[in-house]
Amino acid sequence: MTLHEESIQLLRQMVRIPSLSGEEAGVAACVGAALDSFGIPYETVRGNILARNRRFDPSKPTLALDAHLDTVPVNNGYTRDPYDSGNDPDIIYGLGSNDDGGSVVSMIAAFRYFFDREMPVNLMLILSREEEVSGPDGTRWLFAPDGFFAADGRCPMPRWVLVGEPTGMRAATSERGLLVLDGEAQGVSGHAARGEGVNALYIALDDINVLRSHVFTKHSPLMGDVRLSVTQIEAGQAHNVIPDRCRFVVDIRPTEQYTNEEILAELQARCRSRLKARNLANRSSATAPDSPLLLTAQALGIETFSSPTTSDWMRIPCDALKMGPGESSRSHKADEYILTREIREGIDRYIAFIETFYGNTLE
């Protein structure tokens, strides 16, 4: 069986195993068994799978291949079993097939191809958990200042990371961040018939209008402008009671021109409602202009673009680029699938990328 066919078979096996964020043990065991059969030593740390090439040398810089094992929950739109990969030789159906199983098996295949080779740069495989929920034990912990790479001298922090996500094997050289704000307006309750109280809903609506019309002045040449949308609002308990509280949610997609803290401070200065960030760590990302990752993409004629979606990249502090088989438009949707030719092409493109990358690091 070829490297391509073994990868396709592994993905079909993975799809049959539920692997919601925080519940990846089953699929991790499946992948671990496959690595054992391929003769690839690995370790499991907090549910993440890490493997290093046979001649790994801590004194050399490291290129890491990073993809995630978890999936989002099944949505109500599925017309077929989300855990049945089907028998079509051209298509693999099922939850996680496209996001992110295609990248997982393609990166495993590329890692196998180079595993025994003597190389100027180390190669590492990272198959992480909890990507979909930014959980505490996945990439967020591995790359944290006090996380795995910081604490384990055997395995220093990678210098470069190739993040596997469905991009059609185009190279995302930048990625918007994610900042979610919970807004709360406070008023004074009263009887609607007597015109009493201070209506928190009106305060919130005024603030929402301010947010809707707000313009962030710093424009990103890579990503454009910061995007802001108010996506939820909740107020009131009865038709005849003036609401004393109104809560709303703001979804913001930052660019590299702003930190999340700067955005929060700028908006809070313009709103009466209290704005509270759920997480300030989901920053925007961009590949370094002189990165060998970018040079490699250019040398291979790979199309580059700015990604509107987030990934583990926002938790990786080193130079990175996002690229993987499948299409982002299929992610988190019913009847998810990936084409088997996309897996084959993904494996071949990763191998060519890594070979060219090694040459660029020597220049």
C-alpha cells in the first residue's frame, strides 16, 4: 500500500471515532496505533501527540508540522451519519474529515517521508487537541511561556511552524485574530406605564450604534481593516418593566495593526456600557517578510492569501504559515467531506515544500 493510500485509510478510520474538543482520546489512540505501525516513536503530553525525526538534534533549529485532532460538535443539518466515511473512492465524508483530518494524515505522511533522513533542520510533528475551543491543554499550553517547550530541555521551541488547516494548499501568510467582547449596559428598572427608570436597552442601542459606525484608522496592507459585528443582544423580563440591564456580544476580527488590548481600550472609551473581553490572547498573525517559509511558498509558485479564519496559529509565537488540503468553506458545515485527490496532492505538496524549505534555510 502506498503512502497516499495508507493516509486515506487512516483518515477513514479517524472519522469513525468521535473526537470533540476535550474528548480526543479515542482518535489519539487510533493515530498512535498508526504511528506505531509505521515505526514512528512518539510521546503523548496532555493528550497531544508529538514526534521528532530520528536524527533530531536539539542544537539545530526545528520546523514543526502542526495539525489538530479535535472537531466541533455535530450540527443539525447532517443528512448522513457524521461518523461514516462512506465507500466512495473519491470522497471521504464525515465530521473532521476536512477540518482537520486531511491535514493530520497528510502531515503524518510527509513526516514519515523525511523521518530517517539526515537534514540540516529538525522536523517535528505536533498533533494537538482542543484547537476548536482554544482549550488550556492544546497548542495554547505547548507554546506558552511556561508550557511544554519552555519547560522541556529535550525539545526546544520550534523556530518555524507549518500550520495544517484546509486552505486548498494555498499559503495563508496572515490570519485575523479573534476578540469577543461581552457588553453590559446598566440602567434603573421601573414601570413602563409611568415612564419610570432608566432604560438599559436604550443605552445599549446607543452604544451599539457607536460600535457599528466606529472606524479603526490603522489599515493593514495584508488584511485590510479591523472587522466588528454585534451578534447578540438580550434584555428585559416583561413587557411592562423598564429593563435595568442589557447584555450584548461583539465579534471583532483584528489585524496585526492592533493588539487586542488596544482595541478594547479604544472601544471602551466610546461606550457607556461596560465591555469585557472573553480572551485577549487570540491575536492576529503574520508570516515574517523575510521568512524562509514565505520564500519557499514563492519558490514553488504557491498562491498566498490572508486568511479570515482563526487557527492554532494565534497561539504560536514563532514564525509560521498556514497551509493544508481541503477547503475552509466546508468546515463546521453539515455533510463535511474531503476529496481523496486532495489528500494525495496535500502529501506531495508538503513533501515538496519541506525539501525546498531546507534549501532556503541554508541560503
